[in-house]
Amino acid sequence: MSKESLTPAVSWTLPALRKAWNAAKAEVAPWWAECSKEAFNTGLDALARGLKNWADSRAGKRAGRPVRFPRFKSRRRSTPSVRFTTGTIRVEPDRKHVTLPRLGRLKLHESARKLARRLEAGTARIMSATLRRDGGRWHVAFCVEVDRADRQPTRPASTVGVDVGIKHLAVLSTGELVPNPRHLQQAERRLRALNRALSRKAGPDRRVGRRPSRRWQQASTRLARAHARIANLRRDGLHKLTTRLARQHGTIVVEDLNVTGMLANRRLARHIADAGFAEIRRQLTYKTHWNGGRLTVADRWYPSSKTCSACGAAKTKLTLSEREYACETCGLILDRDLNAARNLAALAAAEIDTAGSGPVAGRGADHKTRTRGRVAAKRQPGTVHAGQTGTVPPQGGTTDHVFT
């Protein structure tokens, strides 16, 4: 077979896809001039990113789960969105209107005063604007280049360990228990009613070419708004928690949880997804950088729950039903989540105390705790009286602990 008979290679980069589209748009889409060029550019950019992620995943250049080949997205099933990168993109002086290309002047439901103040002061510059429909409403999100001032946490020397869970959304090493609001569980009754109402309407049927009725569309919109409200409540609570932690403490320690593997648990998958474990770590990653703090991520096999926060002895096995940690060595009895949070805080303190002096003693486990003995205690075992933890004082400092 000659090379002339083979299908010519096509580049998957955005400039190459854009060039191919410009050459074929007059024939395949004669109506292209009626739409903004950003609508086509948004789809081509998403296609280029998807193809690159798929190719990198097959070549082993991309970490994480395998990425499948991009699939066709229908305009009826996918979320409508478009990103504007060129043209007139500005916030009007009244701070209640924005101007976008081809769409003109749009009224905002909320005031854009925070963005307008930065634009007027010259500390921000709009790079792009993304218009997206979510929950029956249109949202516009601006990608802005911001000049951030150097910040410092309220207590730079404070170290706090954060243990996330289902019973409590987060347990801090200071003893604070952050309740889990369980937004999805509270809205289950309303969601069931909306789903039943939607199932009684005449929905779309692609087999016979039937379009959905107007009542089905109205019921679908009500269900989408209910889900959007749950997501907004969850997002608001997580932002308030992570912002408070990043502004107050200089060092925050979290665990590297295998959230994907945890979601395989049929009994707890819904509660784990509702809590948003991965979102907490994602927000803390950039908020600690903004506020001048430091985020430490413990190893995935670090036995924070199995290790005694007083003497450092590690248990071989600790079932999920055991809500209190009882140490057989020193007699400490403590809530298991609080015990794990204090161990996380002590881990960061050990890194600070031994900086520049070689490997940290008890840094973390390199594999799962074995059944034949102890693995990777956080500190070298010592002597301590029962009832005394000797790790994190109420103020959150951890560097004043003296080992015996």
C-alpha cells in the first residue's frame, strides 16, 4: 500500500482545527455567519483539549484514570455554554450590566461591584467571559488576571490538622467540630416529588422522533433548579470553611484521600459525594497560596486514625464502627476523628522541627498497614499519662511538644 492511498494525518491542535474549520465552514455550515465565531472556537478548543487528554492518557503522560476518546455532545443533553475571548467585554459603570460580544448589554441579577472596583483601581484585567446555563438560569463568569497583595494569616505560627468525614464535615485538631449540613439528604423528599412529577409528563422519545411537551420542560426546569440549589448550598458552605481556615492558620494539614475508591462503597457513596472531600482540598490548595500559608498533604497510607496521638503507638486494625480510639499502650480514649486531626497537625510540626536535619522520623507510611505489626508511627513512642494527649494545645500550636 502506497503512502498516497493512506488517509492524511490531521493535527489535533487548536490552530490546526480552526484552520480546517475555516476551510470547510462555507460548505458544511452555510449559516455560520449568523453566529458568533466564539461559539465555534469554544467547541474547537474543547475538542482539542479532549483529544490531547486522550492521547496523553494512552501514552502514559497523564496521571489519573484513563481518559476515553471524546464523544459527540448533543445540544439537548449537554450544558449550553460559550466563552468570549475577543470583542467588547466590560462591566458597565452602574455595576448592574455587562456587555458581551454579539449579545450586547445584559442585566445582572447580582451586583458586580467587587469586580468593578478592581477594574477601576487597575488591579484586575478581564481575559475572557464564559456564559453558561445552569439550573434554568444563565451565569456569566469572568476569567480575570488579578494583582494580589501579599497577605499573611492571622496566626502564622498556628498549625491545624483537618480530618474530613461524614458524621462531621471536618474535625480540627483544635477540637472544633464542623457539622455536616447534608444538603442532599435534606432535599431528598422534594427531589423525589419532582422526579415523580417529571416521569408523569410526556418526555422526549428519540425512537419515534417525539419532542418533549411543554409541561415536561417545565417540570425538568424545576428539577434542575432544585439540584442547582443543592450544589450552590454545598459550594457556599465549603468556601466559607476553607476561607476561614486559610485566613487564620499558617499551616494546614489534610489527608490524600482516595475519593474515587471511597465512592465504590455503595452504602456511603451518596454521603461522600454530598460532603465534597475533594473540593475541600482543591480550595485549600489555592487559598493557602493566596493568604501566604502552607498546605501539607499527608501520605495516602499514613495511619492517622490508627495511631495514638499521645504515645505514637499504631494499631493494626481499626474498624469504621469504632468511633472512639482506645490506646492499649497508654490508655488514651479519644474520638477517632479528633485523634486523626491531632496526628495530622503533629506531622506538620515534625517537618518544621526537623527541617534541614535529614529524614523526618515517622514521616508517613509507604504502604497500607500490615497485619503482622506496626508501620510508620507518627512520633517515636514515649511515656504519657492517660488522658493527656501532649500534641495540640487549644491555640493550635504544635511545636512546643517535648518527647520523652
